[in-house]
Amino acid sequence: MTVTHAGRRTPKVAKTNSVVKKAVMAVSGIILVLYLIAHMIGNLKAFSGRDEFNHYSEWLRTIGNPALPGATALWIIRIVLLVAVAAHIWAAVSLWRQAKRARPQGYVKKKSAAQSYASRTMRWGGVIIAAFVIWHLLDLTWGTVNSQGDASPYDRLVASFSNPVSTAFYAIAVILVGMHLRHGIWSATQTLGQSNRRREVTVNRAATAIATVLTLGFLLVPFSVLFGLID
């Protein structure tokens, strides 16, 4: 007769759960990366001037009209993003707890020195990113903490990034996002079976390139405002 310990999953079940959680993290991460690419492209419209940027902001609120009333499409996008973020956080926390439970007591050996800085800071970096997203919404989306809160989206953008402190906070958060992306994209390809030892170098370069382009793309507008290239 086989005796199992109550409350403890068999290795097969634990492995299956781990694979599912990693898949959830990978798919939700891909959704968020696609959103970041679209968001970055939209931000760059600030270089086209006030009218073009404000027109783009208004277009976001009327996508699908008249088939979809008001900002229905925008709210669908927001809900999808919210679900993706929640799923991503759930999978990350769950996998971390699972790994912690599986670690033998007294295990004090440090992780490999080859482990990237981004990998070692994913958790606290995610907390900072979450705080930044909340601030970003209050600042540029709703204008609650923006000195030009009742003005147009373009004027709120200029007002926010004319402040060196606000721009510095934005830059730190964007760099952390880039680090998170670089490690996350690589991890997603591993989870979804699109990487192996032969393709590891290519995957690493692609992850680094995507993260770098997005980081620089998001930093371009705030620093252009700060140094007077956009006003």
C-alpha cells in the first residue's frame, strides 16, 4: 500500500501545475509586451505636435465607433490588460512560493553568478513598476496629480515631463521595465518551447534588442520635453 502525505502534491501533479503557471506567465507577458509596443508608438506621436497627439488620444476613446458605443473598445482593452497583469502577478507569486517550498531546509548556497541582475530583481522591480503604473495613471491619464490636470493630453504630458523629478522617476521605472522585459521575453521563449541551446544566443540577442528599443522609445519623449525639443 502506498502512503502519501496529506496536503502534499505528487511530483507529477506539481510539475504539471508548474508548467501551467509558467505558460500563464508567458502568455500574459506576451500580451503586455504587445501593449507596450503599441503604447510606445502612440507616445511618439508627441513629436507630431499638439493637434496630432490630442487627435490620437481622442481616437483611442472612439475606437470601433459607431459599431461600439462610446469608449467600449477602450474598456475592453483595459479589461484584457488588467486580467493579463493579474494573471502575470498570480503566476509569478505562485511559482516563487512553489520554489520556496521545494527548497530543502538549510539550503544557503547562493544562486549562480551567471544569473542576470534582472532575474534577481524581478520581484522588487515588479513592485516599483506597479507603483509607477498607478502614478502614471493619476498623472497623465486622469490628471489628478498633474498641474495641467484639466488641460489636453498633450499639455499634461508637457507639464509632467518638464519636471525633472517626474522625468527621473519615469526613467527609472522604464529602465526597470526594460530589464524585466529582457529577462521575461527570454523566459517566455523557454516556457513556450521556442528556445534551445542552439538558438539560445539568438533568443538572448532578440530579447535584448526588443527590450532596448522599447526602453529607448519610452525615454525619448520625456527627455525631449525636459530638454525643450517638445514644448
